Amino acid sequence: MVEVNQENFEKEVIKSQTPVLIDFWAPWCAPCKIMAPVVEELAEDFKGTLKVAKTNVDENPELATELSILNIPTLVIFKNGNEVSRIMGVNPKEALAAKIKTCIF
């Protein structure tokens, strides 16, 4: 998993050759802690077809504002440099995997 911030967002997300899932989170967010192991499992499940990244909104408020991240956890999927989906809150792994498949394949 890669840590995405204001400085590397264009390189890691916009110019990425593979689709990217960004997990917007914060260390004080209980739902984010619930989703963290799910996101890690998804990173393993989609290895090679999806880049999974994390962004701490407390450390990257400009990026969160630019992307209109209003709630956390929020998962944003980018393909070919464009946002293609946004998933907010706690969701089961199976639902997230299904959504990812519809967006990246």
C-alpha cells in the first residue's frame, strides 16, 4: 500500500497505469479502524490489477478538500486519472470487491 499526499497524488493516482483505490481515513476514526483490515485484504486480493493507497485526512487536509471528502472512511476509485466511484462508511468486503470489479474491469 502506498501513502498518497498532496505532493505525490498526480504521480501515484492521476498518472497511474493501473486503477487506484484511495482510503481516506484518520487515526481517531473508529469506522476507519474497522475498515483498515478490509482495505488491506482488498489490496492483497486485487494485487497486480489495483493500486491501493491510504490518505490520512488530518495530515492531508488540502487533498481531502480538493476531492470533497466530507466523511470518513471514504474509498475513492480512480481509473485513467478520473474518479469513477466513491464509497462511504463501513461496508462488507464482498460488497466492496463487487464494486471494485465493476469499476476496474
